[in-house]
Amino acid sequence: MPDELDPVIHAPARLRVVASLAALGRGDEVAFPKLRKLLDMTAGNLSTHLRKLEDAGYVRVTKTHEGRMPATYLALTETGRTAFADYQAALMDLLKGVQG
Amino acid sequence: MADHDNPAGERARAGDDPEAGSDRGLSPAETLRMIRQQQEAARDATEPDGRLLFGVWGLAWLVGYLAMWTSARDTGTPERWAGWVLAGCIVGAMAFTIVHSITRTAGTRGASARIGALYGWTWFLAFTTFGVLIGAMGDAGAPPEVMAIAANGVACLIVGIMYIAGGLLFDENRMSAVGAWMLVTAALAAFAGMPNTYLVMAVAGGGGFLAMVVVEQGIRARRRSTGAVAATPGGGRDA
């Protein structure tokens, strides 16, 4: 039997955030506005989910300046990548259980 | 994806909200499919589209080198207008590649962005050197046939090596395969003689790029249609 699905990732909105960040290369970051547009979320909603993911150690938030404009970049941490891989593996176990 | 988050986020439980209901409602297969679609959307938003780039370069080579071949068939050497057509095609494809790549990768930073920028600059430097070399050969009095062999062969050599290197850098084996094919094209073009060397460039070179558009499209379509089950170990038995 697979372990209980990771509740931090299992919420659909956060799953979409994590899946998007996992599509980036290792060591790559995406700017907050670009991620928000990709996910079609409000800024407040995305911030809330990112904070939960950051608290869990899955997402790294880097605040910086580009010229005079503040900019925020997001990336999946190694912990986050592992958690996402485990989550997908657990889903596949469930799928096999259904089919088998 | 049809779901739209609202500020209430995961606490929302409205019956007709697919996002809210899906917390417990999505089956593992549906969830895996959603992950795959989301990642495809993320890649589309952050990486250049191989189909577009292969397509643009395929057309540029096909049209440009066909112009060279057509005009060289009568007199043995390409005419000036054909040279301008080829130059226009190459410059147009370059401009498209730069704008498309910058647009797609805007808002990302990190290792891929750095490698991508260096890779782009390497293309620029390589073809600047190419222009200088060909110019120097002309100044030294190389006959048109030798110039044609050198220009076509070295262009294919650079493209071939850069595509193989790109395939290694970006972990894209298909890109390396195109590079290897371009090295074959260099050899074919070198022995084709005038004016058929240009036909080889148009058909084998341009055609090679265009074949990759079909390959890329096929891979995308298959990935989409097989669904999440294809991702399970042991393949999609009984989807």
C-alpha cells in the first residue's frame, strides 16, 4: 500500500505550482509574474500557496532587485523535487492498484 | 485547463468548482494527466518551441539554397540576387530565433539561461569567423567552385557541431541527431559539384530541419494521446 499522499502537494492548486516548477531545469528560477500568468492565479492566491510550500521546504523564494524594481524568483528545492517524485510514484502505485 | 483559482483557494468547496471538488475527487490517472498537462504548459511558457525553430530554419535553407541552385544552373555560378535571397532567409531565421528564444525564456534565470546565452553567442562568433574565412578565401583568389564547397561545407560543419553540442547541453538527443545529419550533408554537398551542391543544401539540409518538425509534432501528439498511463512503469496495459 502506498503511503498517504503528501498533503502539501496534494491540494490541486499547489500541485500545479509544484508541477510547473518541476518542469524547469535544476538550478533554474522563474519570476513571480511569469508563474502567476502560467497558472492563471491571482497574486494573493499564489502567494498563499507559495508560502505553504516554502514553509514545507519545497520552494525557495529569492527576493532581489532588477534595476529599481523589486523582483521575486521561485524555484523548487531538492526536497521539493524529491517530494514531487515521491508523490508521483505514490499516484502510480494507486493507479496500478486500481488496474491490477 | 479550465480551472480557475479564487482567493479562497483550497478552502473553497463549491459544488460546481472543479478546482475545489478535485481535492478528493480526481482519480490518480486524472491527477497524473493534470500534472503532465501543467508541465507541458510550463515548458511551452519557458522553452523555445523546437517545431517553430526547425520549421523556420528548414524553410530558410530550402528557399535560400534553391534560389542559389536555380540561378547557378544556367551560368554555373549563383547570381547576385540569389545570394541576397539566401542572406535574407538566413538573417530572417536568425532574427526569429533570437526574438522567439528571448520571448519564451523571459522571466526565468539560472543555469539554463546562462548556458542558453553562451550557446547563442557561440553561434554568433562561429558564423562571424565563418564570414571572415570565406571573405579571406575570396580575396586570395579562390575560384567559385572552391568557394562554394568551402562555404557550404563549413556552414554545415558549424551547424552540425553546434547541434550536437546543443543536444548534449540541453539533453535533447533529437538535436544531436540533426547535428550528425548536417555533418553528412556537409560531405554530400562537398562532392556534389556545381551547381548541385546547392540542391544538396536545400534538400538534405533544409529537408533535414523540416523532417524534425514532423518528428517533434509526432512526439507531442503521442505524449498527449497516450495519457498518464504511458508514464506508469511497464507501459499502458489496459488503459
